[in-house]
Amino acid sequence: MINVLVVGASGLLGTALSAKLKDCKFSVTRLARGTPADITVDASSRELLFQALDGRTFDAVINLVALTSVETCEDRPDLAHRFNVLPAEHIASWIRIHSPDSHLIQLSTDHVYDGSGPHDEVHTTVVNSYAQTKYASELAAMMVPSTILRTNFVGRSASSRRESLTDWLYDSLNRKEHIQVLDDVLFSPLAISTICSVLVEVIKKRPVGVFNLGSKNGMSKADFDFEFASLLGLPTKFMTRIDSTSAKFLRARRPFDMRMDSTKIEKELSIELPTLREEIRKVAKEYEAR
């Protein structure tokens, strides 16, 4: 049985991934700052993390800890460093010292890209503190054999404490709230369930390196929102297309084109990733029974 440690297990992706790994008959240990978790500890503290993992070994360690609020990262770079960089540093250090046979899987972000996409893994452009600290976490993970996955995800949250992009969109339109959607920001996210399935293969095959993990044929966030809403019969009249320069709710600079070319991970794992439209249909079905 493959023994896996999921760090950040109570978050949006961690909750879904822990359940998926258990369904696949992995032995799963969940570590998080709060419940639900098998080990409750702040991974940004090297001393506390090392104490919590004393005497344990794992085949794979997946680090999902992240401060993902771009505005918070810009306003509080100390917090961005604490939650995006330090856990990766401490986990990699613990593996190197105490569990050298463990394979580290570090989740990164598509925010390290800008300019005209789709982007390969080589050329990065860091435009804010969030991207800077996530890129730093990649460098920390490289201290040991690791798989670094740059990704973005959407889908119905299985965590009572975390809301996804599609949760926000679904609930806002059902409440008939007027919302603004970004017409000039492009991305290529995957469904949470798709990422979990890919992570199962990553655990088994342990590829080493940096890999994009996104859908094919990305689109603007506005087009994504309208297509998702239309599939569920939600009232699109409450959505207004705007450019990010007009978005008063955005203070930190964002990349304009985060679309990724994910052929490298497809070849490495012998998989074919779906198009974004296929993922929108998949995610919409998660909300149909709500």
C-alpha cells in the first residue's frame, strides 16, 4: 500500500484529494493547521512540523499549503512568505533529512505566467507577490526529487470552509446579484476531480521536474463564467463584462494570459487532458443535483 502525506488537507483541493486517494486504496495521512486532520500542525513552523512527523516515513508527500488571495499576498508579503514558501522549505528539508525515499509533489500556480500564451514551462513572468512566493516554493521543492505542478482549478467545493470560483458564481447568480466578470484575463483551469485523478498517476510514476497541468484551449474568465452559467440555466443578465483595469475589486496586478501548454505532463504520464469546454460541462454536472 502506498503511504501518502497530504499537507494542507483541509483546504479546497486537499479535502477532495484525500477522499480520492482513500478511494484508490492509498494509506492517507492528512496534515493541516485545523480540522479535519490526522495531524494538526502549522507547517510554516519547522520545529513543530519536524516534531509532528518524528519517526514517520511516506512514499509521497503532497504540499497543498498556500495563501491564494492575491490581494492579501500583496498587502502582507510576510504572510505570503509564511504560507507559500516556508512550508515547502520545511517539508523538503524534512524529506532530505528524515525520509529521503519520499517523493515530494508541490502544487504551484499558473500566475507565474503572463504575456501571450499558451505558455511552456521554461518562460515565466512574475508580476505580484503571490506569484513570487509560489515560484519561490518551487525552488524550495527542488531541494529533493519532486514533481512541481503549475495549475489552476475549478469545481464544487467539498470543504465547508472554502469556496471555489464556481461556488461563488453559482451562488451569486442564484441570489440574482449583479457581478462583474473579467473579459481580458485568460486561463486554462482543470476540474478539481481531474486534478485529483492526475495526482494519483503522479504518485505512482513519480516524474521529476516542473510541469504545467491545465486544460486545453483556454478562454477568458468572462467566457468561462457565461458558459458555466448558461449550462445550468443561471441568469446571465446579472453578469457584466469588464476589463481588469476597470475592476475596482482588484488592487494587485494580475497576469492577463495564464493559459498553459500541458503537453509535457501528458507525455510524461501517457494521458490526454481535456479541453476547457469539456471541463466546464463536467463541473456544471456537479451542481445540477444541488
